[in-house]
Amino acid sequence: MDEPQAHIYEFGNFRLCAAKRLLLKGVDETVPLMPKAFDTLLYLVEHNGKVIEKDELMSAIWADTIVEENNLTQNISILRRVLGEKHGENRFIATVPGHGYKFVAEVSKIDAAEKSEPPASAGGLNLAESQVSNLTFQNQQSGTNNKQRTIDTKPSRLWLITLAMAAVAGLSFLGFSFWRGNTEPVADAPVKTVAVLPFKSLLAEKRNEALELGMADTLISKLSGGEDIIVRPFSAIRRYGSLEQDSLTAGRELGVEAVLDGSIQTSGERIRISARLIQTGDGKQLWAGQFDEKFTDIFAVQDSISERVATALKIRLESKEKKRDTEHVEAYQLYMKGHYHALNLTRAETDKGIAYFQQAIRIDPNYARPYIGLAEAYVSMTLTSGVPSWEVMPEAKAAALRAIEIDETLPEAHVALGFTNFWYDWNWPAAEKEYLRALELNPNSAEAHFAYAHLLSNTAQHEKALAEIKRARELDPLFLRTGALEGQILFFAGKHDEALDRLNKTIDLNPNFWLSHLFISRVYTEKGMHAEAIAATKKAKELSSNSQSDAYRAYALTKAGEMEQARAVLKELLKLSIEHYVPPYNIALVYHALGEQAETLAWLEKGYEQRDVRMVFLQVEPKWNNLRDDPRFQELLRRVGFNGK
């Protein structure tokens, strides 16, 4: 920074002396600050009332060095602490989302000649720049290239050096965090749960969300698999991708003991990645590192981060966890883009995801993860986008089999194959085999526990299903699909009040998740709460165009005695089915509600012929109970794979 002018800045109970580089509190209490933290405060105060972009602030404080955002974030955190700001307060420094920071307190500027400076109090240590600038200081933990400073050995200044060294040592007992070497773990106790948060770009306009999420996804895969640590799955952490997301808050919401977060900068063919591992309880930093490499070396960076984090957590990465999925950077980038788009679950976004997966496979036909992505995307299309199962499920199964052929040790591949066995082949033993293999490979896979719970529930193994879904929720406590499925499983187990409670809690987490409203309508119908059931199906329809909402609404309308309205819904579904695919199961359900048994069985037969994925609910859906003594229904159950009752 430029040489400071001889000004004193007053704000709140503080005085900032620019020329002497002092921060004073009250009458004469010196507030100790390291040089860069002081520079940060001075720059913000000098530009008080203005929004200072992060890149501007970093360029001003570290003029000769490119550093990661963690350095700036730590300085801001230190300043907020010494200024006495509590969590969530913005009395002095406000965060401006997507931009940077703003000093918001009222500031008075006084010429230094007008006001004499009090001496440092006997009870405090003055860590002004003049006392510490001659110390050799190298930021080992962050890896930044701070220029080494030469110690002035003039006798008249030796006492200052000694005092400064003692002050630095003393400050460590006062809670000031200094960069440590990154080879020794410093956790107070063994860490059992960790979350890898999406990495963040330093500048909003240069975001690459596919890369940010992809880094997290890759590191999650590398760290997962052992029984000695639980790593929150990707589904749990993707919601924390905001540039302004506080890592400690995210970690506490996820219920983990530590979080790994980081930042990404790209420039041409180079990539700079900074990462840190911190305890959520007290914010203590366990490890941090910075990597400045060619983008083609991103795999080596990911390996290094995972190995160093494993060392800090005192866990061992098995050889299968160290194995790289591909050596083709372009294929990896395409896979990340595909994963990013496919996660959005709309038909248009899923199509984009599939296109990227296919491109990745063309570049590296032996890269297993794009095949897993394809399988999952095809399954989601028939479950959420109304695509006929016969159009996509064979492709999904082929992709899952190819992924397993390439790398049998990927649990996600076995879950994907299990999905096709369950939803399309109606082969329960084969699906169970794949889910159990996935859990053998990763006992802490929330996805595998979720999928296995679904299978157990639909085959009327209710207690086992409840145990599995409970474990899935423990591993991924905020995942909406898990909460909704647990409600459904409780419902099929006849625990209606518990189902209602779980589904209401899931709705409280996110009122805009359509499945929660759809599933809760089932419970309301069984409890005779017809108005609530109709309202829930309407809400589900507002949030999703899925025709299952229409079928459930018609069923609830008939129970409420609104037969004409139910017939109007049926008419719309039949009209829609002429031009678009409408699952036969849904139409059969409406006919059944209207008491037209012949049409009901005819449409269920179509569901069997068309491999309608919703046929897997025939065994446990109570809406079919008054058909269970019909020999034709029993025969249909046997053909689908159930026991005929």
C-alpha cells in the first residue's frame, strides 16, 4: 500500500492512526493487529461508505502477490472480532453479496497534528508496523509468495524485535490464528463427519459453477468409502454454492465436525486452487494449502488435496480411493458440465447433461462416471419428465453395466444398475444385490441406503425399509427426497401420524418440493381429510406438471363426493394421452376411484405392457386394497413380480 497520510480516523469507540499504524480502543488500549489485517482495515476506513470489490481490496493489500480469497476472508474475520462485532452484525464492516465489503460506521477524519497520541498502555502490546515489519515472515500454510523481509540487527532495535516476537507468541494464546505448516493434523479429537463444500470463484462474473461443484464432487468421491469417516454426499452440499455462503454456518447446518472449502481462479491455461479444512465448532483451521498449476494438472491437485485432508483427519485412503477416473482433462470437464445440468431434473437440462456425458465418452470411452451420469439421467427422465420407460430404461441399464465393466468398485454404478432392475425389470433380487454391493463398497452411501429402503418398502419389508431410510437421513439430513420417501415408507407401513409428521417437517424445509405435497395427500386421503388432500394435490400440480398429481386429485375428489370434478380430471388425462405419454397407472387409478373396475384393470394391463415404472407400487398402495381379492389383479401382481396378494 502507499505510504499512509498523517490522519487519525475515529469510528465508534476506536481510533485508527494511519501514520503510526495503530488501532486504539477507548482511551489508550492498543488493539494488536498483524500488518495485512491493519492494511485491510485502513483501506476500508479510507473508503468508508463505498463498496470495495474483492479484487480491488486484494490488489491494494497484496500489490506484489496473487493470493487466494481465504487471506482476505481471514483478515475480515479478524477485524470483525477485534471490533467486537457479533455474528450477523454489520456495525462496522458489511458484506455486499457478489461484490465485496463496505465500511458502514460513521467515520471522522482528524489531522494528526491536531491531536496528540497517547502512549501504549502497560497492559497492552503495540504491534504497529514499525515493530514487526523487520521480522522474517513467510506464509507457509497458504503458500502465498510474501517477500521475505530482512531482520534489522542494529542494537538499538533488538529490543523491539524481541518484544514483537514475544507478542506474536503471546497472541496465539489470545485466539489469533496464524498460518501453520500443512503437514501435521491439529484436530483436537478425531473427526468423524466432514462436508466438502462447493469451491468458489473469487469474482462473480467469472464463475464456472460446473467446475466449482465438480471439484467438490470429485473430492467427496475420493474421501468417501471408509467406515471411519462420514462424508456428506453431493446432494447435501450443492445448495451451499453461493459466493457469500459462510462455511461454518453450512457445516453446522449439515451437522458435521469439519468442512473443506476452497476457491478457484482460472487464467488462460492455469488454475489456482486454494483449500482449507476447518472445525465447525470453533472455526479452528486444521489444514490449508494453495496450488498454482496448469489446468492439465488438476487431477494431481485433487489427489494432493484429498491426501492432505486425509492426513489431517487421520484417515487412510485405500488404493481404490486413490485411483483416478480418467487422465483426459477435456473429458473430465465435459462430465462436470453434464453432471451440473442433469442435476436440475428438467427435461431440457437433462438433455443437455446427456449430450455432455456422450461427448465425454467419445473422448475417453473408458471413463466410467459419464456412463453413470447417463444411467441416472435416463432414469430421472422417466420418473420426473413423463418419458416412456421403454424409450430410456434399456439405455440406462446398458450405461450402468458399462460403468461397472470399467470400474466395478464405484458404488454409484451399482446403485444406477439397481435402479433399472427395480423400476424397469421388476427384478427385486437383482436390485437388492446391486444395492448391497454399493453399501459394501461404501457403507456410508446415503444414495444406496435410500435406494435400498425404496426397494424394501415396495416389497412390504417395512421395518427394514424404515431402518434403511433412517440411516439415509442421518447421512444426508437435509435432502428433501429422503424426507419425502421416509414419509411414504411410514405411510405404507400404516404409521399415518408419523408419516404426516415427517412430511410436514420436509415441507417446512422447503415448501416448494412437489413430492412432499403429493405424498402427504395420500396420508390425508387415508385419514379422511379430503379437503386437505385436494389442496395438497393442487399444490403439487402447481410445482410440477407430473400427471400423478392429477390422478391423486381425482382420487381425493371422489372420496369427497365430487364425482363430476373427478370425471373432468379423467377427461383431461385421456385427452392428453392422445398426444403425449400419460402413465397408464395414473389413468387406472382415476378409473378405480370412480368405481369402473373393468377400465381399471384394462389400464393396469397397459401399464404392465408398457413397463410403467409406477407398477412397482401395486403391492403396497392401499388405494388398490379392494381389488386384492380379484383373480385378475392377483395374476397381474404375480407377473410384475409380487406374491399375488
